[in-house]
Amino acid sequence: MSLLKYQNLLRHSLLLIPTTRTISSSFVSSSSRVTLKSPLITEAFSSSSEMVKAIRVHELGGPQVLKWEDVEIGEPKEGEVRVKNKAIGVNFIDVYFRQGVYKAPSSPFTPGMEAVGIVTAVGAGRTGIQVGDLVGYAGQPMGSYAEEQILPANKVIPIPSSIEPAVAASVLLKGMTAQFLLRRCFKVEPGHTILVHAAAGGVGSLLCQWANALGATVIGTVSNKEKAAQAKEDGCHHVIIYKEEDFVARVNEITSGAGVEVVYDSVGKDTFEGSLASLKLRGYMVSFGQSSGSPDPVPLSSLAAKALFLTRPSLFQYVITRDELLEAAGELFANVASGVLKIRVNHTYPLSEAAKAHEDLENRKTSGSVVLIP
Ligand SMILES: NC(=O)c1ccc[n+]([C@@H]2O[C@H](COP(=O)([O-])OP(=O)(O)OC[C@H]3O[C@@H](n4cnc5c(N)ncnc54)[C@H](OP(=O)(O)O)[C@@H]3O)[C@@H](O)[C@H]2O)c1
């Protein structure tokens, strides 16, 4: 999709929103530690100081290794833009990099792979981006846990001005993930029955709402009653509290022994085997995360009995080209605008308190999205 097509799509989908309405989070939880500001961008676009505050990781480890420091970011080169971040999305992948499960490109490093902010400077060359634009990005380069950052212009996505930065930052990476999982990796259709683990999590909440709108019967797993209530609100037809119930037996019961067409499994180690057991003949095992640890190696023979398909996809392999990126974001924002997706910014923290955000995410204390505010 070209930038022009993307802008037209947004214009068209935003016609669905009453002009006075701003898309703020539909649900803002009491655990927010900061007040969300209006998206109206009125401040001056000064970027005089080269030093900005950022979270830095010098050694791998627990949340305590996230340090609040000054860093120098410089000015944008050709094809780059400098962005003053308004809101930063926290994703479980940030935990993997901090722990060393995934290897960061440098050391020390600034974590974070998602943010929304205002462009304060544009490097040489044609970028299609202007100073003052509200933009977001999700993916490489790592380094969004910072007041400002330099980004390649071809990685940034124009954000509709009717969407609060905190809402956009909470949905860009997670929502594009839901888009590629449901629409491209395995195409969910009316009549399918699907199983979503961690259904009240950031990605899980969006997967359930979107799959329900696509006409699927959605079975979600969660760890407690509060999360179960949220998953129900998000369109889960059946919710299983997998800390208390055997989810394989429950899926078997719900599907009258048939199993589900697809499992979206982001939990990994603790659920992988049960997920395979929950699939129907020729079902799709989509293993897209490992919040509980990496699953054990899988012998091919474990797929043979039901002729199962297995994939371990990543968003970043589905948004390689600019067209793919804008298509995923366009479809996501159209669904936000039309109300198919209600965004749960359930937890906001000051950027300087990123360690607390990580601690809560890892300890399963969060639901919906977690956002840092510089
Ligand atoms: N492949 C991709 O492209 C891609 C993109 C985005 C995200 N992901 C993956 O999707 C998953 C969800 O990401 P997210 O940022 O939205 O996080 P999240 O789902 O909001 O948080 C993780 C959730 O996983 C569940 N969980 C189960 N066992 C856990 C354990 N031992 N430790 C911690 N959590 C556990 C918890 O929900 P309960 O309390 O209900 O069990 C927890 O709230 C992550 O695994 C992430 O890596 C993959």
C-alpha cells in the first residue's frame, strides 16, 4: 500500500468517527501512574539539546538493570527523522532483550521497539514526513525507551490526529501483530473455532476482539477471574482459567471432541504441548511467543498423528516492505476507528519507572497494554 493509499484509507475510516471525538483508551485502569495528555500538538518543535533522558541497559538481568540516564542522539541523517516521543509501548519482547533471551545489537543499549511522537527534525532527501507530524513505529531500530530518538523515515507510520498518542503507542505493535496473525499467518474465517492463550494480555485482548468480529468462535485462556471478565468483554465465547482448569479437557468439551482450527500460543513452554493436543485434524499451531519460557524441542512425529501445521512467526517478517507495513497499520486503524477494536491502555508509567512496568508485566500483574510516558 502506498503512503497516499494509506492516508486515503485513514481519511475514509476516520469519517466513521464523529468529528468532536478523540479516540482515547476505552478503558483506562486505576493502575495508571501518569495522566494522559490530549493529543493536540501545540508545543514548539525545538530539539536544541543533543542530550536526552533514556533507559539504558549495561548488563543483562532483572528489571533493576534498567537505568535512567542521559544519552546523546544527534541529528537525523539522510532518510532519517528525529522524533520527540509522546508515548512508548511496552512489549514482552523488551523483557526478552533485557534478560538476554534475544541478543541486543549493541551493549549498552536502549530498549524498546514501539513509540509515538512528534517529528522535530527531518534529514536530507525525500521522506514524505514533515516536522510537526505525529508518527509512530513498531520494530527496528530498538531504542524507543527515550525522550527522543532518530528513526529511518521509511519505518515511521503517520498516526491519525484523532488518536491519542498513548492509545496509538499501545496498539501499533500489538495490533499489527494481531493483524498478521489473524489475516495472513492463518486466515480466520466465520465458522472457525480458535484458541487464544493469555487472552487478557496486550496482544491477546486485540486477537479476541478481532477474531470475534471475523465471525470465529473464540476460546481464551487467562490466569484469574478478573482477566476472565475482561476476556469475556473482549468477545471470548468461552474463557478457561488455565491455572485452575485443564485447558485441553475444556477445549475438548467445548468443541465436542473436534478440537480447534488454530491455536495462537504466546505462552510457550507451559502451554505448547496442550496446544497441539487442542488442535483438530490438519489444524494450525501458531507459536508466536514464549512468556513462560521457550517450548521444548518438538519431534516431527508429534505433528504426524493429526497432520498438523506448525509455524513460529514474527511480525517483523510480515512487514518487510513499506507497502506491507502501511497495509497492516491501515487495517488496524480502520478497525480502531470503526470500533471493532477497543484499546485497553490499562497501565501507564512514567518512562523513568520502566523497571516497575517490566516487573508488573513479567509477574502477570498487567492486562491489556502497558505504556510509558516520557
Ligand atoms: N511473534 C511476534 O511477532 C510477536 C509480537 C508481539 C508479541 N509477541 C508475543 O506475544 C506475547 C504477548 O505479548 P504482550 O506484550 O501482549 O504481553 P502480555 O500478553 O500482555 O503479557 C504476557 C501474559 O502472558 C501470560 N503468561 C503466562 N505464563 C506466563 C509467565 N510464566 N510469565 C509471564 N507471563 C505469563 C500472562 O497472562 P495470564 O496471567 O492470563 O496467564 C501475562 O499477562 C509475548 O510472548 C510476546 O513475545 C510476539
